[in-house]
Amino acid sequence: NRAVFGPLIAAMNELRKRGLAGLIHGYAGCFASRTVMRRPNAPPSHHAWGAAVDINAAQNPYGAQPHQDPRLVAVMRRHGFTWGGTWTVPDGMHFEYELPGIAPRTDSA
């Protein structure tokens, strides 16, 4: 999804410029053709649109207590990404881009 390139690159550049690039230990993908929570009747996931990225997945598995550094979360939010770590069922690895003017999703349901 080309709309994500600019904000994602800007977030990564900010992390690098602030000396925080080491907060990223792994990348688990962006595009994946699937539905939300892989439920057959759910709408397409933001991953299906190439508008989500999973960062530090090994330390932040779906459903577990998130362990993302708050500085990483803050940078991603500044560049238009919501974080799945605050959802009812946490998805601490998950950051999804929200189009300007669209209310951010607050839960994984």
C-alpha cells in the first residue's frame, strides 16, 4: 500500500535519528491476505491492504501482555499508526496505519 510508505519511512527515520533504531528487534511482515483475527466471516485485516506492520513479534505475541518500548509506540503514533497493544485482546506487535480523518480503531473486534 503506497500510502503507508511515507509515514512508515518517516517513523523509521525518526527512530534512527533519535538513536532508537535498536528498539526494533524484528519485523514479522506487512502484507498478508487474511481477515481480522483470521475469522472466516470477519472483514479483511489491515494486513490484507498492506496497511499494517508487525514489529518485535517474538517479544509481543498476540494475546499476551505487550512489551514494546513506549518510545517506539510514541514514534509510530506520531506518524499515523495505531498500536494493537491497547486492545482488549492485545496485539503488541501490531501497528496499523490510519488514513487522516478516519477515527482510529480502538479494539481488535
